Amino acid sequence: MTTLPAPGVVTTGPAQVSATNDAARSGRRRWRRPTSYLFVVPALVLVVGMFWYSIVVTVWLSFTNSNGLSSAQFIGLANYRALWHDPSLSTNVYNTLIWAAAMIVLPVGLGLTAAVMLRKRRGRTVFQTVFYLPYAIGFVTTGVIWSFLFGTSGISVLFGALGIHSLANVQWLNDVPLNTYSMIIASTWQIVGVDMLLFFVGLDTIDPQITEAASLDGAAGWRLFRHITLPMLTPMTRVIVAISIVNALQAFNLIWVMTQGGPYGSSSTFAVWTYQQSFQYFKMGYGAAIAVVLTIFVLLASIGYLRRSLREVRT
């Protein structure tokens, strides 16, 4: 038996309750939407304040004769013209490109090789720790360690004890271009563990069923790696190579600790050159011009590589 509502009493049905709840949710969403942007403000302020502001100031300084102490005067493109005719330009460009090429080939190649070889080995965690330790000690400590190794009491003594006298008297950090190659070896020793860990992540994302199916079809060893593993690692490889390019073009810490760009600027790169001109010789305007050129160099290299990678993905 159905009970009718008393006169003057408003009843609330399921449809009305649902509409009320939807209206409440919509109101909460409208309130949360502007509130959520407030959490982005600190990051936005840091990006604008610490990044774009510094870029604007650096570009402005590159058009002045600032020495960091007295008031700067606008001199137009004088710093860039001086940079173009500077005899040190070719050496710094060459060394920077050598660093970029070496950091792509050596740490990435060795990291990939180590990851593939150690992926299914027992004690993988131990190997990961051992390979990662050089990166954990920092660039400065690495530079100090390898400075001793490449000194007169380091590997030269070892080569002499082994009877390899041709390498016992080598000045590893003074002979050109051996000093640059020696620092590249030290940097490779430090970075290869990081690349190995990143490749481990990429290898762990590969579906085991794919490799099993390829193995059943007769693929093994190099064929399996070339046609299955390596293509599946392409996304991770792109990321690692992009990071390596940017870091190599800005190589500074290790070089500064080991040689300070010497002797006579023979092992200097753009980053080291910028620091020397700005904070050793107090040519802030000239150093800013070098920094602007380096920034453009890094942006063109990274953007060009990423555009090419994205084009390959789309095709």
C-alpha cells in the first residue's frame, strides 16, 4: 500500500539527490581548479627567476664591457667580434666536440654492453653498486683520484714495473691531445655506471615473451641483440644519448680539477673558457658572450637530435 506525502511536504527522489550531488561536485571542482594552480606558482617563480632572468642578464652582459666590479658600458657586438677572431676559439670548439663524441660512444656503448652482459647474471645488485660507486663520489673527487693516477707516481710507475717503458715516461695530463683523452677516460669511468643502470631499466621493460618467441625462431646471440633487444631499447637509448650530449657540451668540473684547461689552454672547453674569462680575468662581458654561444650550441645540438628522433618515431 503506497503512502502519499502529507500536504506541503517536499519529497526528495533519487534523481533530485543525484542532481544535488553533481552540483556539489561541480562546485568543488571549480574551486579546486584555480587552487591547484597555486601549487605551480613556486616552481614558476623559480624557473622565471633563476633561469630566464639569468639568461636575459647574461645576454645583456655579452653586449657590455662589464668586469663584474665597476659599471658596465654598452659596446654592441664587440665581444662577439673579438670571440670570432680569438685564436683560442678553434681549440675550444675542437675539444668540446671531442668530448661530445666521446661521451656518446664510450659511456653509452660500455654501459649498454655491461647491462646486456650482466642482466641475467647472479649478483646483479653487487655489480650495479660497484659500477655506480664512481658516480656517487662526485666529479671533484674523481678528478683528484685520476690526477694522482695520471701523475708521476700513478700508472706510469705501474707501466715501468711491467717493463712497458714507452708508457712509463708519458706526461698524461701535459701532452696534447693526450691530456684531453686522459680526462675522457676518467669521465667514462665515472659515468658508465649511470648509463648501465638506465639500460637495465630499459631491458627490464622488454616483454620476455618477445625474446622467447625470437629464440624459438632461431635468433640467438648477436642476431637476437641486433634485431630484438637493440630496437626495443631505442626509446631509452635516445634519452641517454640526449643527456650525454648536453652534459658533454657543458663539461667543466672534471677538467677544472685535473688540468684547469691547460697547459696553455690546450684542454679547455667552452664551459672552462667561460669560467676563466669571467672569474679569472674579470672579463664578464666577454665570458657572457662565450656563455651565449655555448647555450646556442647546446640548444641546437639537443633540439636537432630530439627532432630527428621524433621524426624517426613518427615514421
